[in-house]
Amino acid sequence: IEELSGGWKRYTVEKSNPADCLWRIAEKEDIYSDAKLWPRIFEANKKTIRNKNLIYPKQKLNIPPKTGKIGSVPKN
């Protein structure tokens, strides 16, 4: 997990067992610790995720802060 400015993070999807999916990523302690917040990740990555059920190993996802308006990803 790479820390970005404004509370954003960048997460690289892993091929693990069980495989990463948006709700498993949201559930991670260093992300949100809450699987129900997965739609925030989907919303922030709509340009790269066409189907919320299909993410791929090595894909980089931008993780917005846990609360507040999602807005746009910081450039850094």
C-alpha cells in the first residue's frame, strides 16, 4: 500500500487465496476495516474498473479516504 496525499492510498491487487476483491480490500485493517465501504473504491476507480466483480492481479487501485466526498485522486 502506497500512501498518497490527502488521505488517499494506492493498492496493488494481489493474487492470493482467497483472491482479492473490492470488499476484501475494503475489509483490510490498513484500508477501511469495513467490507461495506467497497463502493468507495469502485467509485474512485470507475475509469479502470468496468465490472465491479472483475479486478486483476497487479492492477493499481486508488483508495479514497474513509469518509467525505470522493473527489479526484491527488497527483503524486
